[in-house]
Amino acid sequence: MLGYIDRLLRLNNETLSALSLEPLRGQVHFGIPTDYAQAFVQEFIPRIRAAFPELVPRITCGRSRRLREMVTIGELDIAIVTGEPQFAPEQSLWSEALCWYASVSLPINAEDKLPVALLESDCALRDLAASDLKQSGLDYDPVLTSSDVANLYSAVESGMAMALLPESSVISSKVRPIQLDQLPEQRRLTMNIINAGTLSPSFHEPLQARILAAARATHGRATASS
């Protein structure tokens, strides 16, 4: 019954948005990647409440690929996801450096078996790390697996493991980028915004503007390019 009620609420939102210039009432469903949710929500919710006081935001946190699926089937109206080359061009929110990191206290030698922390769930970052390790030919041991990037960072900072991490997750001078010939140099991780087409342009455009403003406040390198 809750699923049917959610669908009816979305249809009601679409109808109101199409027929009226008044602020949207009811629920709008947002998807935000778990690893960025805490900082982003703190910037996003005040902006939404100020612009759309009668809107009830409903937020789902999860891995980007799952959020994509939920947008596709209409369970989410709009979501922030990791950019991947197999998808059509999308609106970019921000990008940041992506690099292999280790603690300054952890010796890294290409001839040794390397302790590695990996994400356990299906996601772009996990695939990139697995691809890097496979192509490098390095011998490694997955000493920690987690669904949360913060746990990977803790393993790195403690000296337990090395990991592929976005730059924004690195907050300590005890952590350094790894330089091994077998591993790729620094890359860019891009976060994009996608929508299910359930909101009319008259509402979607100002809503997206608030999302972009929150992204810029959270990540100084946010862009508005598409």
C-alpha cells in the first residue's frame, strides 16, 4: 500500500506542478550517495525549505548504481550519481581527484603483497580499484571490505591498508598518495545529477538550481557544465 501511495503522491505532484505556478506540495524523492550524504544534506535541506516551504523532501542514501536503478523505475524523482562512461552525457555537479592512498607509516613496496581496503558493494569506485589491481599485476591481500568509504579511509589512516579514495575523504596529513609505476596516476571522479522526468520543467529547473548551489557549497570545485 505504501508503494501505491508514493506513486499517487508523485502523480499529484506532477499535476500540481503542471497546472500551477505555486510551490510544489507533498513529497519529492531524492537520492544521494551514502559517502556524500552527511555534508550535502546539511547544505541542501535549508535551501529546499527556504525555496519550497510546502515541499516534503524524502531522501534515500545508497550506492550510485542503486540510485540510478531507482530513478529508472520511478522510485526516485532526482538523484546524484557517479558519472560512468557507459551512460549518456549528464549534468555535472562537481568533480574531484581520485587516487590510491596509504598511511605515511605503511611501507609500500611493489614486490610485497600489498594490504588493500575495498568497497564490497557494486559501485564504480569498487570496479576502478579492482581494474587497477588486476592490470597492475601486483600481489595484494584484501584485508578490509566495507560498503562505506569512511571505513576504507579509517583503514588507510590507521596504517592497516591502502585504498583508492576520492580526495574529499582524505582529511589527515598522516595519509599520502601512493606512487607506483604499476598503478595509474591521479584521475577525476565526477558526480552528476539525473532525474526520472516526473517533475515538470517549471519546478525541476529551480529545484536543480538549489541542488547545484548545495553542491558548490559542499565541494568548491563544483561545476555547472553538462
